[in-house]
Amino acid sequence: MSEEIKPDLEIDLKGLLCPLPMVRVSQNISKIPVGGVLKAVATDPGSLADIPSWARTTGNEVLKTEKGDKLFTFYVKRVK
């Protein structure tokens, strides 16, 4: 994907442990418009499974996941 994703809202989830990163994404997704993008940065490796799973069950879409040095960045598109 050569196009940069422009988030409507960014949240810092660093230091939070499972299930809090997913809970915070769930709480904040309604703050952006349908079609908007939420950027979430987490340090918990469990978020790599939790956030995509939450997105599938809620009908939202993880556009991109970036794995850095102990940082995991998710771009979640609000579909509903």
C-alpha cells in the first residue's frame, strides 16, 4: 500500500495489558465518523490477536497492522 492512511483519531494504548487495548479501541471507534480511521498504538502482544478479532466480530476493518520494536500500530476503519 503506497498510499498513507490518514487517521481521524489516534489513541495511545502503550502499557495497557489484555483486554484493555481492545476495550479502548471499542470505546473510541464511535468517536469517529463511519468511514473514518482510528489509529491505535499498543505494546501488548495480545493486541495482535484481540484487535483484529474484535474488528471481525463488530463489522469494522483493520486496514493495516505495523509491527515495530515492541510497538504494534493498528489502523481500524469504522464500517458501522
